[in-house]
Amino acid sequence: MKLFLDKDPIGQDIFLFETKFTVEGVIKDFPKNTDFPFKVILSMPSFYEKVYPGSVADWGSLSDNYQCYVVLNKKSDPKSIERKFKDIYAPHADGDMAEKRLFKLQPLSKVHKESEYGNYNNRTVSSGLLLAISLIGSFIYLIACFNYSNFFLAETFKQRKQIALKLILGSKPISIFFQFFTEALLVNFCAMLLSLQLAIPVIKNFYSFIDIPRVYLPEIDLSALLFILVLLLLGGFLSIIFSIFNLKLKSLSTLLKKSDSGYFGKENVFGKASVILQFVVAQTVIIGTLILIKQMYFINHQALGYDTENVILARLPGDLKYNLSSLTGELSSVPGIKGISYSSVVPAESQQWSTFSIFKNNEEKKVDAEIKSIDSSYLNMYSFTILGGQNFSSGDTSNSVILNREFLAEVGFTNPNDAIGSKILGISKDGSIIKGVVEDFYSGSLHDKIRPCVFINNPGSYRIVNIKLESSTINKSGRSGILPGKIDKIEKSWKKIFPDQVFDYLFLKDMIAGYYKSEYKALNLFLLFASITIFLCILGILGLSLSMNERRTKEIGLRKVNGATVSEVMVLLNKSFIKWVAIAFIFSCPIGFYSMHKWLQNFAYKTDLSWWVFVMSGMIALGVAFLTVSLQSWRAATRNPVEALRYE
């Protein structure tokens, strides 16, 4: 529609990669939630025949930039198929490369849920995150039901004599059950109507937490309606079933007793269990949130091995033979530009890999390493640390290379200077000379280990212009930033050299932050769920403390008459809740440790599971419980005992 408007596009020509292609067909737009957001689909043989002649038959260029889609028989073994792929590839590659290269089959249904391989949409939601959301949502639902059940139980104990009389007059326990169930169902139904009104706006805002486009909304189909109905019925059932067990409908003597020991005594298993469960969930979520915050702090403050401040990146257009020097001249005239460099990729990404050979003590060592093509100003602009040798000069070619420390470690060099001048095979036919060695750096995210890297100087493979801008203090705190108008001036200089090319730029820091999207999503979710869970715990413990204090009013009055102080009464009322929180802490620690230990395994470089995280979680939960209960305890302890005893 954008290219041809109302014209028939079939048979029309379009230009891509400065090459003419013919439109053979038109397909329907993909849905908003697709992981294949393609606008143009090209024939691979035609593409390579026109753009990269002869490369179709080049097995050396095979990489993970390509995907092969296959349909397996139902009885096929994926592992066996992977080995067969390897057997097909082996005759066309060097023996060592054929041995190291791996082929992995990924079910199409898992493309959206496995971040290991990524997808074309650059957006994955892991199964673990979905499971965590489901579990936390389920626990919040259960906590809400338990809280209602506690309040319901407290109210029904006031009516126990009325219930006993109904049983004496011939009512069946099942009819009492259905009476309670109907009441709970009515409350749940009103809550459901309110929640359905809030659901759509809440979901739209919730999508920002998990990076889903706001335009996408789930369909309300039969399965969704059945799910809502199940929630309604299950909520009504869970809200009263524990109350029924505690009331002991078949025991008239228990119902007619004046004592409330069944609710607050040793038999109150449900009351204690519900509080313990709530605080187990709350403390586990708090532990997870604190570990997430600690890991994100570690990521944001970890030295990457190069400077990322105020660096913008722009992708260069096609033929650059006569434009690089002109672009450099134009950009150098822009005030505020500190440095300009050209490269195949930025420090925080890797695209090209190869196998290199180097001889040490007359023994050949082979290393798989990434290749970065850079100019002579790249290392200085990014402030790489040179451990030995020299940087590239403007006249260097691919006959000179610079390695990182990890490359030397795999070969066996301990002193970087010992490798300077050695010959390395893998770039040019006659080999290259090691000119320098730089300190290790993160060529990607902290999920992956630092890998061997080879820097070469090949202007023909430059695809990125790296621009370092001078920082400016924008507030009293000393935060650095970019002065307004700098980007506009750079764009004007860009347009002078590439008038038909859009200046599409990206800050390097934003690119690196994109590697941790799922972690930021998880952190936002845990903060949200932790807040909700703590709020529900406050409601639950508030309801229990109100009921307990109400029923112990006479006991408190008698104790005060006999000389008990306010502090002694408060300790009496608080100690049960504190004990339950302590028991919850014992359960939540191993759960939190195991789950967060598994999550941290996704990172090659990670923070420690510090003991203070668990202690802080317990202190937060203890503080919430203590403050909530103490407020009610203080009111009960300072009440005039005459009010409690006047009717005795």
C-alpha cells in the first residue's frame, strides 16, 4: 500500500540493497503478536545470485544468521536428526570446525519462549517467567480466599448458637453448607463483576511490565469464560470450606459452648496455616525482588572493559569507498563531537566468527574467536586497555591483528608481550602478525562468558559509525547528558553525504540495556506482586488481630485489673503472630534460595546470594506483622477494663 497505493503490484520492480527485484505476490499482514514480523520476503537463491554471487555454494559462510525449517515425522528423534545435519556439513568444512560446529533443532512452538536462540521479533517471554506469574497469581488468589475465610469464620462464630438451633430443628449440615456457599458465591460474584470492569485497563498497563504491545488484547473466548466461571465457583468454595471444618457442624456441644477456643486455641490449624502461608509467599517474593535488584545493580555497575558514555551508533549505507573521509570531515566540524570511529560491529555485539591457528612451542593451537573489523581510532575512542604491543595505525591492513586476553589464555600465553610478533592463521592466506593485546571486555551481555576476540583493520567491512559526544552537566547532581541540538547538527552533516539515507541512530547504553529486557520485566513484576502480597498479608493479619482482640476483651480487662501493664498485654497479643512469621521465614528461605539460585544460572557473571538478603526479607515481614498487630494491640491494651467487665 505504501509503495503502490491502488496499483496492482504484481510484476512491478522494487529496489533493495541497490538491486532490482520483481514482486511475485502479496501476502496478508501478520498478526500483531507474531514472532515473524516480515514486511518483505525474498527468494534466497535470487538474493545471493544478485547481491552476493557465488556465496550460495560457500559452506564457510554458514552461520547462525541462517535457519533451516524442517518437518519431522512423528517418530523422528530430534537428537538423531541433529547428528545427521552434522554429518552433511562435515565433508564441506575443515576437520576441526566440523567437529566443533553444533546444529540444534528448536520446535517452532518454543520460538517465543526460549531466549537462548532469540527470534525475529527480538521479544521472548520465557516459560519460567510465565510459570512464575501463574504461581504468584495463584498464591495471591488463595491468600485472598483465605483472608475472606478468616473474616467469614469470625462472623459465623457469632451465629454458632443459631446454627445449632437449626440443626436441632432438623436442618441438615449440607443445607447449612449451601447457605454459607451461596453467601460466599454472592460476594465473589460481585467481586468478579468489578474485576471484569477493571481487567482491560489493568491488562493494558500490565503489558508495559512484560513488553507486550498495548494494541494486542487477548480474546474472550469460551475457554476464558470457563476459566472465569471456575474462579468464581472455586473462590466461593475455598472461602467457606475451612470455616465449615472449624465449626464442626455435626458437633452440637461444640457449637453451644461459650468458649471460642475452637477458633483461637490449639485446634485453630487453619488460622495459623493461612497466616504462615501468606507470609511464606510474601517473604519468598521479597527475597526474589531483593535478589533481582542486587543482580541488576551488579549489571549496571559492572565494568564492561570499554567506555559507553555518550556514544551513539548509526548504520552506514551501501558503497562507502568515497564517502568515509567525507563523512569524517563533515562530522568533525560539528561542535561537541569528541571522537569518530568506523567498525563492522560495536563492542557490545558479535556477528562474525572463525577458527584461528597459532603455534606455541611448535604445537598448533586452534581457537574459535569472533572477528571485529575496526579502524585505528576505535580502541582509543572506547578507552580499551592495551596490555601489550600497539594500536592499529592508519596504514595497517589485515596482516596485523589485535587480540584480547581470553584468546591468549586459550592458547596458553600468560604474558601478553610474549605473543607480540607471533603469526596467526585464519584471516589472510599467508597469516597475520599479532600487533597488540587488549584487556578482556564483554562482547555481549553478562549472560555469556567473555569469548576470544580478534580485531582486524578491513575498511571494506565497516558497517557502523561510532560517534563519541562530549558530555555536559545538566543538573547540580553532576549527571552527564547530551546538549539539545547536537543530534540535529549531526543529522545535517549526515544528510550532506547521504541525502537519501535516514540518520537512524541508537545510544550504545540503550542497546546494552536491551540485553536485559527480560530481567527488567521480571523486576517490575516482582515489585508489583510483592506490593500486592504484602498488602494482602496486612489485610489478613489485620482481620485476625481484630477478631482475636475482640474475643479476648474480657481476658485483657481481667489481666489489667490484676496489675498487668500495657507492654505485657501487647506482648501477649503479639507473640502468636511473631511466632507464625518466624515459622514462615524458615520455609521461605530454602524456597527463595533454590528458585533464585536457578534464575542466576542464566548469567555467566552474577551477584552472590548474600545472607543479608534473607535476613532483610524476614525483617520486612516481621516489621509489617508487628506494626499491623501492634496498632490493634495498643488499642486493646489501653482500653478501660471497666468497659469489658461491666456486664459480668
